[in-house]
Amino acid sequence: MNKIDALKKVLKEADAVVIGAGAGLSTSAGLTYSGSRFKQYFWDFEEKYGYHDMYSLGFYPYDSMEEFWGFWCRSIWINRYAPIPSSVYQNLFDLVKDKDYFVLTTNVDHCFQKSGFDKHRLFYTQGDYGLFQSSKPNEITRTKTYDNYEIIKKMILAESFEISENGELIIPENKKIQMKIPSELVPTCPDDGALMTTNLRCDDTFVQDDGWYQANDRYADFLRRHRHLKTLFLEIGVGNNTPGIIKYRFWQMTYEWPDGTYACLNLGQAGAPREIHAKSICINDDIGKVIKELL
């Protein structure tokens, strides 16, 4: 039996599926942070600063908040509000929609919800591009986040982009794209007056709001209820940036749970410790291709 057929069999027989998703899944779906997609939307930042990917520009110490948000509004829009470039997430949903599933992900792009996954079966541990938080959270704001769709849209339009009906970012031919937003659009927190920032885990000021804790509790409860059932730990596109959140924990549970099986889909990084080799299926291939073959 080949690995695809073996995984199909485990999936069919599983009482529960725990999906652990990392950046590789979104990359497979077309949400690339460099290359042609980067050049399409950030050519001006690339020319000015010499960086060739969104990740690097996200950490650049801009001279003004107007330019900081000039970059971030584009990054947030194309990675959170614009259409997902391919059907990889939709195919994954079709694969597990009739199973008892839960998703643990370090991705912050909202692709799971946009593709039909039940939001009560999702735990985004590292934040959400669609949320702002105070840059200096205090007693009032340390558990508060704020939806950012409307203000991000205003920033995008102020840079002279256009937005299509389905949310795609359009670069008009007859207008000069601005790298800075107007000062009046720089967001401040309505509850503590501090500057707003992205709700992304990068230091100890990251806000874990009520929704974060509720999702954490639902995930823990799901694991408790399925510990002695046939459970597939399906790891997809998880690298080595934060392996302790998904990868190491999946390995540990596969080892400890009597009916746990570990599957890893990851081009170039699929593997498992020897202690769980007999309970593992590792497929070193394109993620989107493998998910299609599993349908």
C-alpha cells in the first residue's frame, strides 16, 4: 500500500482528525511572501529599501507611522481580505468536513474560515491579520482586539489602489500609488489612546483576547474527549520556526495515545522521530497535490 492509500485508510477509519497547519499550507495555496506576488504589490518598497519579501519589510523600522501602515495595509489586505489564490484550503475542507475535526494553526490569514471551516473548531494561536490591538496594552486593553476591515480598506484606497467586487487589489494605470497613508488614518486605540498595531505574536505585548482563550479551551476539551479514540494528527506545512506549538506536541500525543496516528504533509520537511515511525505516514510532496489525491 502506498502512502496516499495508507493515509486515506487512516482518515476513513479515524474517529477524529486534529489538523496542525503551518505557513507551508498557505504557501501552497498561493499566499507567497516573495517572488512575483511581492513584486506586484510592493515594487516601490523593494526599490526604496532593497528587501525582496513581505516578512523582512514587516520588521523594518520605518521613519513614520504613515509609511509603516503604508506597508502593512497592503500586506493585510492581500493576505487576509483578498481572495485565496487557489483551492487548496477548500479541498482540505472537503476532505475533513464530514469528520469530527479540530484545527490548530500558527497561520494568521483567516483562510480556514474563508474556506468553510467551523470557527468553533479553529484555534489561531499567533493572532489574526484582521485584528488590531493596542501597542501598549494596559489593564483595560490587555485582552481586547479590534476588527480592522474598514480602516484597512480606507488606507488602501488612500494609497490610490482600487478594490474589485471580489476583494482583489487593483493597481490603476492613471494614478500614482502612494507609499504612505494620510496622517488622519493612523489608528489609535479607542480605549487607551495608544497607537494601534497588528495582533500578531512577535513579543510579550501580544494580546490574547477572550476569543483566543475560548478557542484554547475548546481545543483542550477536544483533545480530552478523543484521547482514547482513533485520532489522526494531520500536520500540514509546519516548519521549524515554532515547532513546539504543533509538531512536537503532535509527536508527543501520537507516542502517548494508544490509537493515535501522525501524518505529515510537507515538501522537503516531512519526517517523524523513530519512536513513532510505526504510527506515522510522512509524505514529502507538494501539499496541494497530496490533498487533491486524498479526495
